[in-house]
Amino acid sequence: MTIPSWVPIREELRDEQPYGAPQIDVPVRLNTNENPYGPSAEAAADIAAAVQAAALELNRYPDREAWALREGLAAYLGHGLTADRVWAANGSNEIMQQLLQAFGGPGRTALSFAPTYSMYPEYARNTHTRWVAGRRREDFAIDIPAAVALMEAERPDVVFLTSPNNPTGTALAAGELRAVLDAARGIVVVDEAYAEFRRAGTPTALELLADHPRLVVTRTMSKAFALAGGRLGYLAADAAIVDALRIVRLPYHLSAVTQATALGALRHTGQLLAQVDALRTTRDETAAWLAERGYDVAASDANFVLFGHFADRHAVWEGLVDRGVLIREVGPPGWMRVSIGTPDEMQAFRDALQEVDPR
Ligand code: PMP
């Protein structure tokens, strides 16, 4: 796609493509790290009742500060957090964009370590923030001396760290996080979209918030909470950082329907998160099966597994689609990512992979 010349789009955007994984209608969709288990009928009914109540007041603007929701999210996160230290938006995608609107911008620099979430450079582009990508090591860990040297050279205003990282699934060790925090002069964003899936003993950056006022930890209800369709992302940070984001947010950015949905989901936290343990187990089984078959498998703390290597990954991807299984062609050349589905879906994935790529 190219935007035609009569459309006066910014020139640097003319040949860009809209971001997104292919939405192909196949029986087994394991390509966007969704939770395969939807809300229970009871949770869905409660969410629907909350939305019904909100609908009766849709003539009014919603609570601009989403205060009740932020209180609920703070209680869920724990770590002594309060609503003034939590902020919410339409997916953590919007959170990241707001962060760059407030802390990036012309003359400013954002930095991350690739391979990582491919939306970060797009937020940078959209906010006219200079983008710098360092490299992760071969095992996808952060190379601490190289990272510190790059930060000293580039002096980023915002550093994005992703833990567990997408698409690799690897989590940061406490030492990696502390080294980056010590070297940073600006904001450090730790994107913990997949935090609930991490293995026992893997740290969360929430523990470091109290000692690091420029640390921001982002989360989402899209993954573990099985609420990707609800579009609710959030962050925890110092209250002054939250105030900075309130400057750039659109008025009433979180609709009354979104707030009611997310609050309804929070009332059913137990049920919605109940499958996280099962997904972790299935992830570990999937990783072990792939390794037994001779694939390289990145250590995953998330609800997906990155595996390789394929001489022609596109051909394998197509072969899987032909068999009704959709995974993601993403990551360094030769690697692919499979999201963790139900045991039946993973069986379908294994069967299809064995047919397409017999080893
Ligand atoms: N961060 C990471 C690392 C992700 O993988 C994703 C979703 N794929 C997001 C943020 C955004 O998620 P959402 O906007 O649904 O909260």
C-alpha cells in the first residue's frame, strides 16, 4: 500500500504500512498472544450488567480521571500502590504513545534493545521522537556493558525495556534492570504486558518503584486477564509522572463503556486469571516438545514461545496456515513465535508442524 500523492500525508509516512498481524479466519489462532480462555458466563453477565448501567448514562461524559478503575488496578497490583500512582488508557499501546507524547518528541530520543516489541519505533515515529535500537545478546539477554555505553552515548530521554520481552519471551534479570536504571538519566519504561505468566522467581519491576521515581511499569488486561477486546492498559509510576501524562491525554479518553468493562473484569480477577497456571504449564510443555524435536527455543516467561531456525520460515508459516494453524512470522530471521492456546489447539499446532517440517 502507498498513500496516493494527492493525499497530503507527512512524507515520511507515505510508504508506511498499518501495523498488525494478519487477521486470518482459521480454526487455530496462535499469533497475537491472546488468552485462549474467554471470561466465564458469570463474569460476562456481570460485565454486561455494568455496561448496561453505564449505557443509561451515556448522555454524560465519563469520569475523566477513571478514578474507581485506577483504585481497582492499584489494589490488584499491590506493592502499596494507590490510585494516584496508577494510570489507565485504551490498551498499553495508548499508554506508550502517551509516554512518548509527554517525555519524547522533537529533539528527544527513545531507545530500546532489539529484538523487541515492534510497535515502539512506531510510537517514536508518530511523536517525532528519535529512535535508537541497541541489540540484545544472542541469548536475547541485555548486554549490560554495551547497553550502558549506548545509553551514555545516546542519552535517551526514554528507555523501553520489555520483560518478559516480545517476541523472545525472555525476562530481565534483576541485575539487568538495575544496571539500566543506574545508567538512565530519563524515564525507564518496563513493559510488563506478560508479567502474570512469568516463572516463579522472575522479578517484577514493581518492586523497584519506591526507589526509582523515573521508573514506569506498564501492564495490560489484554493477556492474562483475557480482555484483549476490552482495550485496557495501565501503568504504575510516581504520582508526578502520572500528572505529566494527564497533560497529554485526550479529554475523556477512556469511555464509560471501557471503564465499566474493566471494572467488571476486575471483580472477576480470580476467574479470569485462573487459567494462567495452566497456560504456563502448556508453555513449558510446548517449549520442551520443540526442544526435543531439535528446535532452538528461547526461554519463555510469557504466554508464547519463540523457536527456530527455519531456512524458509515463510514457507513453514504458509504450510501451517494451510492446515488451519496461524502463528506469527516475527523475530530475528529464521525464528517464529507461537502463542499458547488450549491443549487441543497446541495438539493441532504440533500435528501441523510435524507435517510441514518433519525433523
Ligand atoms: N507491550 C507488549 C510487549 C505487547 O506484546 C503488546 C501486545 N502485543 C502490548 C504492549 C500492547 O498490548 P495492549 O495495547 O493490548 O495492552
